[in-house]
Amino acid sequence: MFSRYRKDERAIPVNGAPKAPPATIPAGEAAAAPIKNESLPRPLSATASSRRAAQATPADKELRRKQKMNELKVALHKELLEQLNLAALESASEKDLRMEIAEISAEMLSNMSVVLNKDDRRVLNDELYDEVRGLGPLEPLLKDETISDILVNGPQRIFIERAGKLELSDVKFRNEKHLLRIIDKIVSAVGRRVDESNPYVDARLLDGSRFNAMVGPIAVDGSLVSIRKFKKDKLGVDDLVKFGAFTEEMAAYLQAAVSCRLNVIVSGGTGSGKTTTLNALSSFIGNSERVLTIEDTAELQLQQVHVGRMESRPANVEGKGAVTQRDCLRNALRMRPDRIIVGETRGEEVIDMLQAMNTGHDGSMTTIHANSARDGVSRLENMVAMAGIEMPIRALRSQISSAVNLIVQASRLQDGSRRMVSITEITGMEGDVISMQEIFRYQRTGLEPDGTILGHFTACGVRSNYADRFKQWGYDLPASIYEPVRGHQI
């Protein structure tokens, strides 16, 4: 029916074997029966068979079933690559391709004298489709909405992150060659390459997920892959309050801060929720403002009407054509932005970001890697120094104190939960030191036997330095939100 997707309209028997009567395999025990009769194992006597069945545990049976299904998938995938016209498949619809794969696999299973139950046949065809059109073993993990990160440490060890905790999955690649083929499939789709001369690559999948890979000889025990999955449904402020990331009082304060165009830095470690927090804060920006976003990998999902998105670009194979975040930022300043949002500041673009915050682009936002608000300021100083800009330390700190108004500290705690552990205002300079005051914090109170952290959010008893500005902009926050409270434990 779909022979236009095959290299030859005639079905190609597996290994040239004649079609034999199908050997029925019990449900749940799919196996690729050998084609030649002389290779078949001798039938066991009734006594020996029952004794072996009694010794085998359900776990052993399931393991053998998976191994046999995997062997069968390898054989069928090899035959599919020989039969299918890969060039014609580029224009094939998913429905047509799935039907073609099902038809070809049915022929080959019949030639191999293998009978599968309906569920095993469906799973097998899905996996074959993922191998031909998708990303092989990674496809089910990418489709699982509960998984936030996929970490591959060689072909046999694939870890996933659920609810902030890592766990070893039962998904595996056949071998290193199989893993490299999937990596090459990903990077070639975005015009990149990875090999011994260029052993690492950073890319973005079609759904927006961040992809990073490192291959040998740099990766010693097999290729390393990390995928930070892109969330299709953006978490709003109400969602984060519901999940316990911060309180309604903190949300009201942050709404006033963003709406009144304070410059905000979201600080935190890897996987602490910086980008999610930045997305949530951006929801307070009005539709009347022109917003430009600059990222290495486009992740921000702003919902405003007037948004311009920019993404940096690495150098090509010849080492030319690179477009850095600093290049994008400099160009953005000529595009009449009201606000500039930099996905992550990590290098020499920091000086342009600080200058933008100081020269009429109030309300700009960015994220940095740091463990506290004070560490965040120190990191800004270090990035300016790494950019090769020689500036007296007092002048530099004066620049930072006038540019940055608010530092929001996000953290992933050891139980996997993500919290906004601190909101700190920068109030100016005291001598050569940048002065700060903490407005809200997360107070830890204990630890449950199962490892769950107990604690509550509380104000620090300090009135905001920008309270008058909030009032002028129409956000007259009640004084009670600054009063320390015991709060409920979460």
C-alpha cells in the first residue's frame, strides 16, 4: 500500500529465509525465534520445564522479555533501514510512516516465525518509529511531562529528574555507536557537528529543550548528554504561590517592584528555577512596553504583545560567524527598547547590561549564578574584571549599586523543592561597601524523617526602600506585609 516509501516494492525476506508457519509466543514473552530449525533448542520434558518455571522469578522473566524485545527491535530496525527509502520519508506524514513501519515489521515478524501480542506489537512499532523519525530511546522520556531533565552518562546509564530528584531510568542505548547516531541526528538538524575535533556541542531541540553533548575522547566512559526540557505550559505567579515557591505577600511586593520598573536580578544555582522565576516576573510587565530578550538558548516565554527575541550563535566550523550575547545586547540598545531581559549574564556582556540599566532602560532583568545576594554582587564584580575592563573598585561598586535595585535569590533545597529563599534590596553605598537590606526570607525550622524540609516564609521587619516609589506608581502596599510572622510550615 505504501510501497513508495520502500527502496523495492518487493518485500525482502529476512536473511533470505523462506516464510515458515508462525510460532506462537505467549503474551508478555515476546522473542525472536531463530529462523533455522536446527538452531532451535530441544524441548524440555514436562518435569524439567515445570522445575525451571518454578525457579524463575517474575523479575527474571520480565528482564528476559525486555532483552528479547530489544534484540528483536535491533534486527527489525536494521531491516527497516535497508528497505525504507529514507529520502522519501522526509515528506511522509506521521500516520503514513507508522502504517508503513507496521506493515514492514509484520512481514518481517512473519518471516522470522515470531508472533507478538497486540500490546507488544504496538510498543515495538512505536519504538521503531522513534528510531526512524525520532530520537530513539530518548523519545518516551521527552514525552513524559513529569521529567524535567534527562542526563545520559554513556549508553547504559540514563538518569532523569522528577520533582527535583534524580533517579536512574531503565532506558538504555544498545551501545556507544547507537548513542552517537542519536547525538549526530540532533546536532545535524540545527547545522552543528560533533566529533573528535569538535567534541562538545550546545543546541536547542525542535520543542525548545536545551541540549548539550560531549563525546570522546573528552568523555571517558561514553558520550555525555544533558537535556533541560522545555515546559510548554509556562508557570505563572499563581502557580508558584500554589506550589509553595513564595507567598502571596511576596508576590504582591514583586508585582509592585516589576511594575514600578525596578532593575531585578534573579540569582541562584543550576536547576534552582531562575528562568522559571524570571518568566513569572515578566508577567507583570505591561503590554504597552517594548521588551527585547537576549539568550544563549531561547527559553523565555513572554506573553506581552511587543516582544523581540534574540538568540546568540556560536562560531562555525572555521571559527567564524559567532554572535555573542554582548553583540546582541549592543544592537538591542539601538532598537528603542523599554526593557531588556537577558536570559543569563555570565561574561563580558555584564558591563553593557549594567550600562543599560543605568541609562534609561529601567525595569530590565537578568539571571546570574550565585548562592546569595552578596555573592551575586561579587560575581558581577568578577565578570566585569574578566571582561578586561579596568575600573577602580569603588567606581565599579557605585555602578552596580545604582544599576541593580533588587536581587531575588532562588534555591533548590536538598529535598528537591525550589524556593525563593530571599528578596534583597540594594540601597546604595556605605563607604566602599554596597549596602543591602533583606525584605523577605525563607526560614527553615526542621527536617522530616523522610527528608522533607520544614520551614516558612517571613518578612524581615524592614520597610522597603522603594515604598514611596511604589505609592507614586499606585501600589500602596500595606505596612503589615513587612512585619515578621511565624507563618505556616511548608
